Amino acid sequence: MTRLLDHIGVAFADLDHGQTVFKRLGFTLTPRSLHYGQFSPDEPVQLWGSGNHLAVFHEGFVEAIGITDPTGPSRVKHMVAKHAGAHIVALGGEKAETQFADIRTFGDFSTEVCSLQREAPFGPNNEEVRPVAFKNIYIDEEVFPEAHFLLIEHVTPEVLWQPHHLIHANGALSLQAVYFAAKDPSALAAKLKPLFYDKAVRSEDAVQLKLDRGSAWIFTPDAWNTKAPGSYVPPLPAPVGYQIGVKSLGETRKYLESQGFVVHETSSAVSANDVPPGLWISAEDAGGAAVHFVQEPKK
């Protein structure tokens, strides 16, 4: 069974603010997509009070999801009421039906496969509109309250991964990792086994869960505080940041400093099992989730 880190979603109380934050970080964003649907089974399809922009990379993407109308219905309200920052952790790699059959072997804590579709601009000048389709399996947040987990299959990847969306001022090429913090990383790693399996590398204060593409790191709060700059940490356990692979750390630093960011640097890993060296933007400056830019490995 193949498991990939597909995308991370950072929730904002105001999507306009999220758009500004992501653009300042150097991400090229897809046009705004407003959310439609049934908010509950007995309600009609309607315009919600939320939407998103995506920063799409050669591998994976990061989503800025936020409220566009405070009077409208939106599940984002629940996210931002809990805390600012990263909430959505999406995994993929197989057909949705295969993923569903696999996850159900661990227990009855997911929805059935949900087929979703929306219209998206297509072409370098948005000259067309094409449907973007995907299938989601949502994980019960009462069982896994640590994040808004889901499994995904992209039915029309060519509409999402358009070439002009993949060029970023910060040199971003890939989503490489999601970072969690928890008082007991080993216990959380064991709990997340149905989602991440058990390709775990343990150190004294962290656990790395390796996927077929990407990984999840779980740090103790003290270990996280030594890694990431700033002081903001959401109620734990929770996602606290993410790692982006870039073309050139030097060029990324120049861009971030040109935007007025205070750039923090780790010059070397503490051990072979530590995160790679790179550049950090604090959670306070990045919408509630710290961003770690690292050199993209040669392939």
C-alpha cells in the first residue's frame, strides 16, 4: 500500500489575510475557489462562507483555507476556533476505493468515499474553465482530534498541477514533511499507525514517520521549541509546521529577506535522525504554522 503526503491546509479567520501571508512567503497561488455544497444532509446546496487558495508544487501542495463571509456556514470556523495554523493533513497514493478498504481494516472511523468536483480556471491566462475532480475519505475527528485528516485521490491532476502554478518566487519545489508536537511522540505515532503505518525512526525527543513520499515528524514541546523560532504553539497534540524543499536556499533567503522576514537558520542537523538544516519562518509570521525551507535533495 503506497502512502504519500499529499497536502497541508493552514486555516485563517480571514482568507484575504491568508492570501497575503502566502504571497509574502513567495508562493504562487491558484485563483480563489469558494466553497459550495450541503452543509448538512437536509440542507440545499449553497454558497458557504469560506474558500481557498493553493500553492501547488511538483510534489504536493499547501492550502490556505479561510473564511470569506463570517455570516455564512463554514467548517473553517470550527478550525480557527480551536487555534490558528495548520489543521488539514491529507494523504494519498492509491485509488480512493483501495484506500478506503485499507483504512477500514483498522476500524470504523472514516466516511465512505466522497466524490467532489468544482470548476477551476485553466491555462496560463485562465482562458478556460475545467472541472477539477477528486475523491475524499474523511477521518473521524472525534477519534483523531489531532488534525483534520483525510485520504484523497486526484481524478483530474492535470487541472490542479498546471505548469504556471509550479513557479514560486521562493523556489519551492515540494512539500516534504508535516511537523506535529505532542507530549508523548511515541504514543501519538502508535495511534497514527492506520494513517502513516509504522515506518518509524525514533530518537530521544522525536519520532519520524516515513511515507513513500514525505514524512511526519512528531516532537516533544521542548524539542519543537529548540527547532522552530517564535513562541506560538497551539493546544497539543497538533500540527505545528511544515517543510518545503526549494531549488536554492541562498536564493530563498534573499527572497524572504526582501519581504522583510526575520529568517532563522539551522546550519546542521543534531543527529542523523534529525530534520535537515535549513531556513525557518516563525509561526507568528506564517499564519500560525512554522515554515521550514530545506534544500531539495538531488534525484
